[in-house]
Amino acid sequence: MIDIEKMTKLYPMGDTVVRALDGVDLHIDKGEFVSLTGASGSGKSTMMHLIGCLDRPTEGLYKLDDQRVDQMNDRRLARIRNRYIGFVFQTFNLINRTSALDNVGLPLVYAHQRVTRKKAMQALERVGLAGRAHHRPSELSGGERQRVAIARALVNNPPLLLADEPTGNLDTHTGEQIMALFHDLHAAGVTIVLVTHEMAIAAQAQRVVRMRDGKVIEDRQVDQIFREELLAGRMKAAGKSAEARTA
């Protein structure tokens, strides 16, 4: 589904140029669940924006579902985003003055579809929130708001779901519930690319792609041994943090 070759993204910063991505190759098959991880500034968010057709690479090739998208104009990119990609963000990005149902139906309005409320309700049912359809985001918990955001991402039945730190603003228990929902969606055939810096979240994917300084430094399938390594690294980092706070 995703085929990236030698992708580079440069950002001018005064007299210097920041190489946010540096000749990245990445291939993701339909139906995979992949996590992109790395420290702040590693390039994972830039990669997410490019995969999501929210930006264009400076150099390199990007094919989405066998379509060359890196050279498309803005109008065609908007169509690709609406048809192929669902987005879930850490901050939910919901419109506070409208109901959950209307928030979910927004992509259908952009797609000029007539039947919006029925499809939006079906998407809310899919994430277990049909009973909260007429509540505004301010009346919902953090986990419920994220479920609304996921329903909005799914309302057009896109084959690809991009999630940027989807559990970052949630407590541990609610985050586990959201990850369980992602696993259900993956089991139903949705391709998922999830950006996270949390190893406990990354370890739940089928495959982990680690980035550093705009490059892919590791790309591995997640087996039990690798999952334990990821979680052990997380516990080690947590221990160091605790030591620093008590020092």
C-alpha cells in the first residue's frame, strides 16, 4: 500500500537547511500494523505528514496504493486524503461547538456525500459511542473524545489509518482501551501506521520502524523476544528517570 523510496524533506531555517528526512525507504503492505518511533526530532512526525499527503517531499518517490502522489497538486492530494486516509491526532482536533455526530460526519460533507448522519452514526456505533452521539466534545471524557476522533477517521471507510500519539493525552487504562480498538480495526483489515514515543505502545504493533536524525535505523517484525526487549528498555528508562528525580 505504501511505497517510499529515497524520500528527503528539507526545511530552510535562516542560513541553514534542516534535513528532516534523509533518503528514507519504507514499504508497508496492505493490512499491516506498523509503529513509527523515535526521539523528538527523529523525523517520525515529518514522515507521518508525508505519508498522510499533508506535505510533499523535497526529493524521492511516494506511491500510495500504486498511485504516484508525491507530485500531485493540492486538489488531487485532498481527494486522496479524503478517500484513502483516516487521521487520528493526540489532541483529538474536534469542533467543540458541534455534536459528536456532526464531528464524525464532517469528512462526508467534504466528500459531498448526501447521506451523512446515517453513516456517521454507524461509525460511532463501530467505536461504541452511539449513545453519546448528540453530546458535544466538552461533555465527553478524553477517551470518548478520542473514540469520536477515530470514528471520524473511519467514516469514509479508508483503507489506511494514521494515528499520531493517539494515547498521549490519556491515562493508562483509557489508553489501553484505545489500543484495543486499534487492534479490532486491524483485525478487520485496516492498515494502521501509528506514531509513538512510548515503547509499550510501539510493542503492540506487528512491526516497529525506528527513526533517528531523519533516517530509518531499524525496521523489525515484533516477535515475543523483541517485544520483551522494547518493554525492558522502557522500564530501564523509567528507572533512570526515577533516580534523577530523587537525586
